[in-house]
Amino acid sequence: MSERPTMTTTAGAPISDNQNALTAGPRGGVMLQDYQLIEKLAHQNRERIPERVVHAKGWGAYGTLTITGNISRYTRAKALQPGAQTPMLARFSTVAGELGAADHERDVRGFALKFYTEEGNWDLVGNNTPVFFVRDPYKFPDFIHTQKRHPKTNLRSATAMWDFWSLSPESLHQTTILFSDRGLPIDPMHMNGYGSHTYSFWNDAGERFWVKFHFKTRQGHRHYTNAEAETIVGRTREGYQEALFGEIERGAFPQWTLQVQIMPEADADRTPYDPFDLTKVWPHADYPPIEIGVMELNRNAENYFAEIEQAAFSPSNIVPGIGHSPDKMLQARVFSYADAHRYRLGTHYEALPVNAPRCPVHHYHKDGQMNFFGQRTGNVDAYYEPNSVAGSAAELPSAKEPPLKISGDMDRYDHRIGNDDYSQPRALFNLFDAGQKARLFSNIAAAMAGVPGEIVERQLAHYKLVHPDYEAGVRAALKAAHGYQADTISAAAQ
Ligand code: NDP
Ligand code: HEM
């Protein structure tokens, strides 16, 4: 028998008995000085941390990003130079469900990536869709409230969802994807990932380019219908974890091709759509995808909680050569994630092994709960900056991002004026074959069960502006599913 290590207290002293409480006589009571029992119960009480306010249910793995193309004229980022290989972590998730939600629910999937580059961590926190439901960050908390539970019933409310969506036509593009086949992938391997926002690249000459990132699955797209998913969920609520963990464990490493779309900086003033609007894609015909590399997932975490639950991804994590853009949603996210991490994980969340950069880290933040690393300024006498202390960390002026051109008067601009919310959903609708359209209609009808007629009609009016067939198809599916007639309350709502 192999030698077993001695069980100890967290302070390192040996534990003689982990079976029997310390009692006054064989029948009890328990003695207060059984401090190990108290420790054990106290630790158990602290095993849970707040789940993510969105994207709580997730599945992750480690891997590598390998660059095969050459985009050095656009970006100086070392991780994107030809031949570069960068270790990385991926976490996939559903948006609305809680930590214990079933994996096979129709929902957008999170596609969060952390690249441990030699210039610091670069996080690309995207989804499996190239667009989003809203374009102004003021609307994100409201949108999420409609996806979560009703305050009184504690149930999810289809009425709230469709009320919000029908009053927010910018959501049409994303909801068309959500209720299409791609809204219910069979597992994380069979879906694309998109950075979604417009980011920027900048090169050594200080030139800026706008960029979108796409990770195209090499496993092919595979989806379940609602009916198939119901059967799966009846069998297992953890199908994604089983599939991702299982495939990697048996050495079948999933891969995604990394593509970028590049837009010259000045083009942003010329496109017929706002290239920073998160509800829009850049048509491939205008900005063809350029293949630049491959991402492979090839290692499971040893401890799910430590490495996947405690993973902290943030769009604020960029590296020299990669920048943000004027996208309003992106700027809100640049604030929101680190704030969420400080609440969910604690002040020094970036010192946790899964979040820690794999390059030297030097900063002047001081102290704080759970600071186990002391000072990171390079010299203990340098705990302020500027200083004249030898060996203390100093700025690197060459890492300065080139100026970002902005213009205009400060105001609250109505984001629903002057935006075409219908053309791009139409382009997508036109891509669908008859079967895909039929499933789109019936998925929407199923999701509208119980929604009042006035809200249904408001949404149907939007579908009509996308394409008359879209409206007619959903109307017919509503009739078939719920006996819905125009201007009536749907049967399921009675
Ligand atoms: P293209 O025909 O050049 O590109 C179509 C894109 O749509 C491809 O990336 C394809 O992804 C994707 N696609 C195909 N079928 C579906 C589907 N059932 N659900 C979601 N996406 C699908 O056309 P455009 O670039 O002009 O875009 C037309 C429409 O395609 C857009 O309005 C948008 O809705 C959608 N789209 C566009 C993307 C873009 O970046 N331009 C990205 C994703 C979707 P794949 O190659 O993986 O099959
Ligand atoms: C998670 C906020 C839009 C993708 C989160 C979290 C917050 C948040 C607070 C939880 C973070 C944590 O606790 O670790 C916001 C805000 C948004 C927004 C304020 C808009 C203003 C988006 C968009 C995308 C996205 C547009 C995709 C393009 C994700 C993903 C996660 C996440 C993938 C999970 C990350 C992980 O796996 O840990 N978001 N979000 N979010 N968000 Fe957003």
C-alpha cells in the first residue's frame, strides 16, 4: 500500500480522529474545544461564492492559440505574430440559467477566452453569436431582468421577454439567431465563437484598424431541436460538461479556426451602418474574414471550482497592439467585469492561479484582503510612484496606444433613431432554407406561449418589416401551437 500523507489542520498539525466528535461521555454533548469540528462546519458554510449574475452555468478547458497567418502590419500584439503559440483558457456558458440550470436550454452561449500572453492577459469575452440584444449599456440590466425570474412568481416570464424585445427592435437580429437552429447547439464544440464587438488593432507605426474576431468551429455546426433537447434534459442536465470534459479526456481535442475582419480606420465614417453598433455584423463581402490561426482545447481543469468557477474574464484585459473601440456596450463592459470579480471573488482575484498572468507583474496596489504576495513594485521601499528607488517598476512609454479619434457634442443620443434594425435580420432570414425557417417560426411560437396578444402583435409588426414571410410564418405557427388569432390573448395565457 502506498504511503498516505498525514491529515492535518489547516495550520498543519496532525489530526488524530476525523470520525468521532469530542464529547462528554459517549452520548454527548459535544465539547466547545472540538475546534476541528467547528472549523469543518465553518468551512462548509463558506464553500459557495456568489454565482455570476449572468452566465452562471459554464464549462471550461485549457488549450493553445497558434497563429498561422501574418497580420503584423495591423497589430504589434506578440500573441498574434506569425508562429506565436499562447496558452489559454476557455469558458463556455449559458446566459440566463443559474448554476444548476440544465445545459441543453435554448439560450445564447458565452464564449469567454483568456490568453496568457507574454505581454499580459488578453481576454476576449464573446458569445456564440456575432451580435447582441441591445446596443446601449443602459438597457443591459433591464434586458437581463427579463431573462431572470419574476419577483413575485419566481418563474421566468415569457411576457416580460417579449414585452421588452417588442419594444426594442434592435434585438431582432439576435433573437432571430436565438430562435434559429444555432440557438441550441448540441455542445460547446459544435458552435462558433465571436468577439462580437468591434475592437481595434494598432501597429508599431501607430496606425489603427478596426477588427472583429471570429472563431469558427472545425467540428461543424450541430444543433438540437426543442423536442430533442427535452429528451436530453430528461436524461442529463449536464450534457455539455459531459461532452466537453469527456472529449478532452479521451484526447479528441476540439479546434476552432481564428478569423479576423479588418476595417481601415477611416472606413468607419463611410459604412452605411454604424460599425460600432453591437447589433450589426460587418458583411463578409465588404470585409472578408482573414484566417490567422487555430485554437485547440486540450486539457481539463484539475479542480472545477478553482479553475473554472474562479476564472475571471474581462474585456478590460487587452495587451499592446489591441485596443477598444467607441462601442458604448464595450465601454460599459470594460467597467463592469472587474467590478463583478471584486465582488464575486475578492480584491485580489487576479492573483488566483487561473487568473494570474504568466509574465512578470509589477504594480503599486497595496495590501487588501488575502494579499499573499506582498508588494509587487520591484523594491520594498517603492510603495508610491513616482519614486527614485532603485529597481522599482517604471512605465513603458512605448506601450502607449495611439490616440482614438472621437468627435461630437456630449449628449444622450437616442440609439433607436437612424438605425436600420431590419436589413441584417433580413439578410440572415434569407440565408435560411425552408426547414430552418419552419423551425424558426415554431421555436418563436413555443417561446410566446402565454404572452398577451398586444405584445405578440407588436412583435409580429417587426417581423413584417424584416420580411412578410417571417411575420406570416410566425403567425401561422402561433395559430398551430396556441390557437392564436390576431388581437386575442393567446390560449395559453387564459
Ligand atoms: P455571408 O453569406 O457572407 O455570411 C453568412 C454568415 O452567416 C456566415 O458566417 C455563416 O457562418 C453564418 N450563418 C450561416 N447560417 C447561419 C445560421 N443559420 N444562423 C446564424 N448564422 C449563420 O453573409 P453576410 O456577411 O452578408 O451576413 C449575412 C447575415 O449572416 C448577417 O446579417 C448575419 O445575420 C449573419 N452572419 C454574418 C456574420 C458576419 O460576420 N458577416 C457572422 C455570422 C452570421 P458559418 O461560416 O459559421 O456557417
Ligand atoms: C458575464 C456584464 C454584455 C458575454 C458577465 C458578468 C457580468 C456581465 C457582470 C459576470 C462576470 C463575472 O462574475 O465573472 C455585462 C454587461 C454587458 C454585457 C454590463 C453590457 C453592457 C455582454 C456581451 C457579451 C457578454 C455583449 C458577448 C459578446 C459574457 C460572457 C460572460 C459574461 C461570455 C461569462 C464570462 C465567464 O465565462 O466567466 N457579463 N455583460 N456580455 N458576459 Fe457579459
